[in-house]
Amino acid sequence: MISPYDFWREYSRDTSYAHVVKYFWMLRKLGLIQEARHEDVNSKGSSLGKTYYMITPGMEDHPAWFNPARYLYPHLFTGKKKE
């Protein structure tokens, strides 16, 4: 299990945190990952949280891992120019 922030901090410091969050969003939308745990953190009356994700069983070898945007937005990868 890992949260987007922990992933960014550990593996992706050369890219923006926002990019990592969007990547996790795409993976979740495709069903490649699922929420495993959510921790609520209250600070000064504000409710913040940290969500941890795990790989969805059976999706470990799905080809969308290599380019999730291609699976979410196939029309962007057709090679055709927009008219």
C-alpha cells in the first residue's frame, strides 16, 4: 500500500506532486488500483486525510500500466489530426 504523496516522495521527486496525483487518479479510474485505507488527520478544525492504494487483484499485468492515458483517452492516440 502506498499513498500518492509517499510515492512521489520516494520515487518521483523529478516530477510534480500534481502529476503523481493525476497518475493515481487515472490508475484508479481504470480499476488498476483501489483504495486500501484512509487516515483522517484533523488540523486546526480542518479535515485532511491520506488515502493509501493497493493494486487491484488480477490487474497486475494489465497493459494500461505502461500508458494509462492511452486507455482513458484513446482518441488522443489515433494519429489523426483534429479537423
